[in-house]
Amino acid sequence: MRIFKDCEQMIKEIDRELAVCGITVPVKHYQNVQLEGEDQNTKELIGVSFLISKPLLGRTEMIEFLFKDESKRILEYCVQEHADRTSGKAFNPGNSYKIRIDLWQGLMAKKDKEKFDYTYAERMSGYEAPQANQIDNCVKALEEDIHSRRAMLLIWDLLNDTQEITGANTRVPCSISYQFLIRNNRLYCIYYIRSNDYFKHFAIDIWQAAEMIKYMVNRLQPKYPDLKPGSLTYFAGSLHAYNEDLKKWVIY
């Protein structure tokens, strides 16, 4: 597994690898939008994995590298999306999407144009069922057993998402799970994502995973005062760039 010291080093290497080594794969849809003709072509790497030793470092530079003139707005979006996810409320559509309305408006649920098929706030909060608030349950698991392997934050919902895996009528989550582990007074995160859009979401997803490390450390420090942020390990089934975004690789 490749090891990067921070997010800036990671994004520059992954950018080069996807651009140079990615294969072209025709796909039928982007989220809940049907694709036709050349728009189906994606540049893709499969089975991508790496570790970022200090994931809280270089995050702004990572966003600036990928989003350039948009970076200020994207960072604002990242902060609000994290606030939505950790609110304990099943926000749908939530607040962050308004900051990237140009992207998210077209991805509203086809059955209800005022909501999304799912939000991360819904999944993390347990749909407002107090006993199913996943973040709280992860904190409790680690408070009860510092070496617990059960602090799993699951985004994929077997009952809801498995029924929608064919066709493009409904969006299903790209992120599958986050696992939090405490070892040697550091909190580590292992993040698995089935499908990751490089230009629109990848850097944001890394930013969010790193922010969850910081958030969990803050939640757990009353119990473990010496706890510090650890590394972020990333696994992706597919990391890809859509045809409409390939022109952004102006240096290749």
C-alpha cells in the first residue's frame, strides 16, 4: 500500500496515476442521470488504496489543487456538509447542497424533486432513531473498549440500497463505511467507497473522512485526554473521471 505524508502529496500523485494509467470504460449512468454516446466514457482505476499519515495536513491545498478558482466555495461546502452529517438530524435535503446548487439540483430524487434519494446526515443519524445514531454508537463502542473493532459507521443500507442497484432511477451511496480504531493513543479511520468521482467528489470525500477523525478525537478526549488524530486509510472499488471533466487535465 502506498503511504503519503499528507493530503497535498496524495492528490498530486493520484491525479497523475488516474490520468496516465486509467483505462477507458463506458458506463450507463452518473448517479441517477442516464448517459449517452461519448458521455459514457470514464477514465478509471479499480482497487485503489492508500494511507495518508497526517490527513489533517494539506487539506486546503488538496482542494485548491483540484478545484482551483472554486476552492473557496468548495471549502465552505465541506464545512457545512460536515455540520449536516454530525448534527444528529436526518436532514434531507440539508443545508450544504445549496452551496453547490449547480451540481446537486440536477440530482434530486425523481420521485420528489425537493429531496434527495438519501443524504449522509440521514444515514449517520439513523433516520432520527435515537438508538440508531451511528456516530454516537461509535463513540460509545470506543468509550467502553478502547481497542474495540466495532466502531463502524455504515452508509450502505442493505434494505434500501440493494433494491436499487440496477438502472439509474435512484441514487445509492458511493461511500460504504468508516471504521474507527484506537491504537497507541491515536484514532485511525479506515474508509471504504465503492465508486468515487475524482473531479467532483474525491477530494471532498477525503476532506470529510479526515474531519471525522478530528471530530471523533474531540468526542473521545474527555475519556482519553491523550488521544490524537491518526492516519486515514482509503479503499475504493472504482476511482474515475467522467468524459465531461477530462478537459480539466490540461497538462496531459
